[in-house]
Amino acid sequence: MPADSRCTNFALLKVSSVRIPKVGARYIVPFLNEARLKIGILAVQGDFEAHATRLRELGAETLEVRTIADLEQCDGLILPGGESTTQLQFLQEEGLYDAIRNFANSGRAIFGTCAGAILLATEVKNPPQSSLRLMDMTVLRNAYGRQVASDVFFGPCKLKSGPMEMVFIRGPIIERAGNSLEVLAEYAGKPVLVQNKNLLAATFHPELTSDATVHEHFLQMASAHSAKPATA
Ligand code: GLN
């Protein structure tokens, strides 16, 4: 698909107010103004650049998120891979922990990959740690792949007809996925891509392959951000 047509797929209709000069009054009327989706990527550490590149190829605008003010400008958010303990500490120190929970509860889309998936889970093991507790699942840290060399597997995915390439780098296993989660992809009998309404989590790294399927799906979720929010 050419980049241009992808761009229009993810255009977002925004409603704003206009002032009519001759009358001088402010009329709050729906003013349809096509704007690109703006997707924030938590940029503490980890592979946030690869997500930004993929999203821009698909026609979205991207913003590195380090503060609550950054987050407030976004239509969707990616929590990238990295080290979930470090990321969690940063979220707590910067007040982003509560801000991201509010962002999710407002119906805006969040996609967590690997460490990001750990942050979204309700329960984290190996070792146990706190998390945002937004998706009803139990994850076991450091289960797939080595830290420096990645392991690549192929597994079925509901978002496409053929098998999906999955890069695992010390990713978590989703040991339990609650009934509120839809399993979109599996590897070795375990869920590796799960969704609950506006929330998406992958234990692998789709940003490190040439397959844009998962990011396209996330942008569709983000463009429907007025959807009813998920509850864990
Ligand atoms: N092992 C990391 C953690 O448990 C996640 C690794 C990754 O994001 N690739 O936080």
C-alpha cells in the first residue's frame, strides 16, 4: 500500500470552535479539520526510535513522551521495550503513572511492547513488581530470548492470513490472560499479542521487523479513541 493512502486511513477528524468576525461572538460549532494522529512514545530508555520510524512511515505524527504535558498532546501512546523496572520508576517519579492510567480510562489507545506489556499487566512475576494494572493478565518476566541476540519465531495472528514474524528479546510470557482479553496471536501455545478495547500488548517486538500489521492495527485503535475504555 502506498504511504499516501495509509496517511488518509489514519487521519483523525477533530472538532474545534470558530469565531465569526462580523458577528463578534464565539460560536461553538463543529469544525471538521483533518489532522494526523499524534502518537506519543514513552522515551525513557529502550527502543522508542524504531516505533517512531514505523509510525511515521504509516502517516502518523510522533512525539517523545517524558512529561505529563507531552502525554496530554497525544491521541495514543506506545510503551516500548526496555527494562520495565527502570521505566516504572520513571513513571512514578514523573507523575506519569497516574496520568497514563487516566489516559487509558479516557478511551485513548495504548500499545505496550515487551517491557511495555509488563507495565500494562495486572500481575507481574519473576520477580513480582508493581505495574499500571490496566490489562487483566499475569506475566512472567524474562521468559523468551537472550538480551543481546534476539530469537525470531513465526506464529499465527488474527490480523493477517500468513504467519507473523515475532522477535523476542528477554520478553515476558503471558501466563494467564483474563476473559476481557482477546488473543490476537500465539506462539508455543501462549498468547503473545492481546487486546482489550483501547489497550494492546505484545510480548514480542513488531517494530523490529518489516511487517507493519500490528502498528497499522494500533493506529486504527487510536483513531477510534472515543471508544468505550477498557477496565481490567
Ligand atoms: N526483560 C525486560 C523486563 O523484564 C523486558 C525486555 C524487553 O522489553 N525486550 O523488563
